[in-house]
Amino acid sequence: MKRCVMKFGGTSVEDATAMRRSAQIVLDERCPERVVVLSAAAGVTNQLLRVGELAAEGQEASATALVGALRGRHERIAEELLPAALCATVRATIASWCDDLDDLAHGIAILGEATPRSFDMLVSYGERLSSLIFHAFLNTAGHPAEMVDARLFMITDGQNMHAVPDIAAIPGRLQQHVLPALRRGAIVVTQGFIGVTPGGITTTIGRGGSDHSAALIGALIDAEEIQIWTDVDGILTADPSLVPQAHRIKMMSFMEASELAYFGARVLHPETILPAVRKNIPVRVLNSRRPSSRGTSIIAQPDTSGQCVVKSIAYKENITLVSIVSTRMFLAHGFLENVFDVFHKYRTVVHNVATSDISISATINDTSHLEEIAEELRTFATVTVAKAKAIVCVVGDNLRNSRGIAARVLHAISNVNINMISQGASEINISFVVDEINVDTVVRLLHDEFFNPQDINREIFD
């Protein structure tokens, strides 16, 4: 029996119109066994985080007022979608959960502190509220749907706000709670982003984690396809807010999509692709506002006949460039090890690296431990820190082995100062660091260079 996982992001469930549209997409899907994974309605997660912040600051009245606004928003969605009797039941649950949120805010206000554990509990209500209403609406449309709380199967470790799913524990829970409902012919509705420790404590996988949830579920139930429904027509050749004429990419490889996600593409969460890669499950990125668009298909290896095809220009802002120089370590075999031991100690991810015999340049975007890192590095090197940088990344199959690509990149942005260049580690990307203020210009220049309307390959791009 064919199975598919359909994940809907925040803008796909942001109001009654969006929910009605997304529900119709689910009902129209020909796949007989469907698991629907929902995000919180757009903006709700940020508002729930703000509830915790306000309460911790002693502004309990403001926190409860914000909870009241969230309650009103979800009640209005339910009233527009559901018949009176069912709406009354759903509204009662919304009211009960918002009372829980008020109680949480009160507890945080008394303590004067919001812990990661309390934030996880707060934000979990966003996905629970959206899935409550969506599930009820599907049942009014004439197709049986069953709600399965993600905390029944998405077992994680205890890292609140950044929990790691337990791949060994989840399959048995899916077998127990999800597969029987699918076999009964029901559409399963569940939540992305949230999980639970073995001891029953609510956790979250991290921002963008609904994509990861969907991919994990798809991989572990042997789905034939994972669909990511968002508010754009698929993966594009550039951020459309910078390049309005950006083209849709019809098909790309897992490696290209992973690279784009990691380097800032807004459509996918960086972890999304990994479970799909391991099981070789196709992923489609689609637009819930224009379901007729065919989106982007991501597969193991598209047939490009070994050609180099630049697929997209991505960027990551809020980057800090750390330059480490030590003449004392000239040609010393332990220099790199010493440097990266420091970053590892403070659990700080390094995105790009360039090296010489006596120096290293490294980019990071998590600066929470920057002072401690710099202080330790200065025990054996000179350290300079430059903030307000950005990584721009040109992604495409077989870049490393294609003559002239790097020259075209550098020629296109010849009037912009480049702080660092990195290519050799990857066959599919060339990345470089520029001042953040130049990102818009750089992305547009590169897009003009590689996606000229007269020369673009219409077999690959729309």
C-alpha cells in the first residue's frame, strides 16, 4: 500500500482560508495512506516564546493578554471552519489549553525565570492547536481522520529546545500508534516540531523541526514520497525577495538540496533531507497557495549527463569571521587540532574554513560563546573577529570539475570585496564571505550571470 507524508508549514495553516485550502490538498491526494504533519499557524511560535519572556520579566498581565489573543485567533478559525456542535467541542479544548498556558505564565512569573523546559512546553501548544482544528475540519469533509499526538511516538533526548530524536525508539511507537490508523483507512494528523523524552517531558526539535519530523516519519514508515507544502512554488534559483524573477527548479539532487538548506535556502530545514537520503525517498517541495504548480522534486541523482548546472544562489546572514594567526605554530602538525578543539569545547559549528601554513579563517553564526572561544585561542594565536558578514553560496552538480565556473563567479562580483573563498571540500558548491551589506547586490549579480533568460535550460528551470 502506497504511503506518503504531507507536511504543511505555518503559512499553510495560518487562517481558515489556508486550512481549508490545505485540507483540500490532503483530500485530493491519491496516495491511500496519508500522514499529515502540521506546523503551528504562522507567527504563533514566536508569540508563545514571547509569552514566556514577558512572564519572566514580571509582565504577567501582558503575557496572559497575549495568550488571550492566541485563543481568540484559533477560536475564530474554528468558528469559520466547523459546524456549531463540533466547534463548541473544539473551542472548549482551546479554552482549556489556553488556561494551561496562563498557568505556565503564572509559574514563570513567580520564579522570575523561563527555562528551556518551560519554553518547550509553551511552544508545543502552537502545533497542538493547529492540528486540533485541522483534524476536526478533515472529519467534517467526509473522510475519517485520526489525531495522533506526536509525543506518543517522537521520542527524543532531553536537550530542551534542541532535542535529538531517538531513531531506535521511534519505529516501535509508530508501529503502535500510527500504522494501525493508516490500515484502518484514516488520514493520520499529527504535529511536527514537538516530541517527548522517555520520561514524558515535552521537548522540541528546534526551529524548522517540523520538516525534520516529517522526514523522519516518512523514512521510518517507508513512505514512497515526502511532501513539504509551503508558500512558494518550490526551490528557486534565488531568494525571490531579492530576485523577483527567480526561476523554479524542477528537479535537483539530494546533495544540492542539502547544501542549499544548510547555506540558507528558506524553503527547507537543513536536517530535512537526511532521513530521506538514507532511505532514498523522493521529497517534493510544493506551494499550498498554488497546488497546481508541480514544485521541485528532490531525488537521489537527477540525470544531467554529467553536466555542470548551477542550480541556485543561497546565502546565510549574521555570520562572524574569526581569523586565527600563529607564527609560533608555523607548519606544526597540531595547529588545526588545537583550533578546532576550542570550537568543539563550546559546541560551536564552523561553517566555512580557509587555511594557510600559519593561519585559519573560520565562519560561525552562533556567537554565544565567542568571547570564551577567542580568549582560549589567544593562548596560542592572534585572533581577530569581524562581524556583520554573510556567506554566499553557488550550488550545482559537478562544479569542482567544470572549467570556468569560478572565473565567472569572481568576474560577476569583481567590484565587491571578498573576505574568504571556499570550494575544494565540495563538488557542488563555491562559497565565499562578503560584508552583509553587500548580500543583495552579490546575489543579484550572480543570478544575472548564471540565469540569463535567453540561455536558461528550460528542461531544468521554469
